[in-house]
Amino acid sequence: MRLSAPTGIVFILSVILAILSVLPVLGISVPVVAAYSYWVLAAAFAILAAGNLLKGL
């Protein structure tokens, strides 16, 4: 299996989701994300992993 670099959109999306998931830990409350911060971080990682594994994504 060959890995490829994720596109810019996929990378930026995963970084935004990762930052949103860390904000409640720092004390900045985002009501939508606060209850699901672990799952938002897992989704960010999954999106980034898919961008590496799937060519053209």
C-alpha cells in the first residue's frame, strides 16, 4: 500500500476539527463540540488518515 499526501482541503479540515476538539480542554467553551470533543478529535484523525490512504482525497 502506497501512501499519498492529503490535499490541502483535507488537511485544513482535519486541523480545524482538531483545534475545535482541544478548545474545551483549554477552558474555551464551544457548546456544540464540548460534549463530543473526543469524537471530534477521532473524526479529525480519521479524515487525515483517509486523506493519506486514498489517492486523490
